[in-house]
Amino acid sequence: MAREATRNRKIAFTAFAWLVGLTLFFPILWTILTSFKTEGEAIATPPSLLFFEWSLENYFEVQRRSNYLRHAMNSVVISLGSTGLGLLVAIPAAWAMAFSPGKHTKDILMWMLSTKMLPAVGVLMPIYLICQSLGLLDSRIALVAVLMMMNLPIIVWMLYTYFKEIPGEILEAARMDGASLGKEIVYVLTPMAVPGIASTLLLNIILAWNEAFWTLNLTSSQAAPLTAFIASYSSPEGLFWAKLSAASTLAIAPILVMGWFSQKQLVRGLTFGAVK
């Protein structure tokens, strides 16, 4: 009886997990399906799920109207640049807090986390004026710097959590063998924390890729990434749902593919140190 009850609970939890997963995925599926419809079919009531005339016209129209590859390249450069720069700053900071904590280390970590609670619009004006005075409006450099600073608290917190799981005795042994501080971080700490660093890298690439507030306010055309590419399909005449869905599908496709192929590494990193 106990075994039967355990099996039933597993089946129930599995069914619930599938239900939650499908519920979360449904908006993405609906967007993809709508991208293959005509504008009339996209707003039809009741909506058609699969039985409609499939067409690639929306994708051709998006390509004719916008330079998708330029927007995609901007997203790649901004996401990788802000995440890479953030790791260069965060790894030494997290190392110092994890292995050489001071009296106020926890206070500093909480202060860093509290900055994420500030609405972005609250600092829009000073950042906009700084970028304007430096001639960095509508530039990749501005977005790389701003997104790095916005996501830095998350990067530091994640790396700090992973580094705390690494025995400090290993680093002490490296110092006794004559390793300098730089070699200790590069050749000892970093290889041991690869799963954690990889998950931090992937998560922050996703955050930077999906960032819309700063990209819409600090860019116009030259440095506009895919989030601005999607927003361009909102016009005074209204929303063209089929074309908007095609643009959205093109924008999310690269990050979905990356997430699909790196899911094992992401899960491994997020559970790093959870089981001893």
C-alpha cells in the first residue's frame, strides 16, 4: 500500500509539473503560431489554433521593414559584453567577500541587493544625461556599461554563493605553494567554480538579452537590439499582431535555442553545492 501511494504521488507531481510547464510555454507557442497567420486570422474570434492557412509572409515583411541581423548583432554584443565585463568585476569581488570577509561584508551584500529594488525609471534621467554629455547615446558602449551595472548585484550574489561552497583550505594550499593572488583566482578558484560561473553567465546573458527599458530609452537606431526591434511594431495605427508575433519569434529564437542546449549546464550550476 505504501509503495502504491508513493507511486501515485509521483504520478500526481509529474502531471502537475507538466501542467505548470505547459502553462508557462503556452504564450510562447501562441506567439509562434500567430506569426504564421494573416492579420485577419490573428484577431479572429474565436481564434484558430492549428487549422488556418499557414504563411511566411509576416517574416518576409519583417525582413523588408527592418534589418534583423543588425538588431541581432547588437543584442549579441550588448549581452556578451555586459555579462563578460560584469564577470571581470564580480569574480574578484565575490572572492574577497567569500574568503576574506570583513565586519560589514553582509551589509555590503544586502546594500548591493537593495539597489535592485530601485525602479529603473528613478535613475533614468541622470544616466541619460551622463550618456548625452559623453556622446554615448545610441551606442553599444553605453548599453554594455549600464546593463553591467544593473546586473552586477545579481552576478556578485550568485558567485558569492558558489564560492562559499569551495573549501578555503584549497586556496590556502595554493598560497603555500607560492601562488599569487591572480593565479589563485585564475588557476585554482575559477576552474573549481566553472558550473557556478557558467550558470551565472547564462542567466545574465538572458537578462541582458531581454532588457527593454534601457534599450528603448538609450537607443534609437544604430545600437538598438532586438527588444527595440519588437517595440518598433507598435504604431499609432495600432498593433499588427501577426507581424508583431513574427518579430517576437525572431527575437526570442536565439535565446530559446541557447537555453535549450545549455539547460543541463544551467541546472548543474544552479544546484552547485546544494548536495554534499
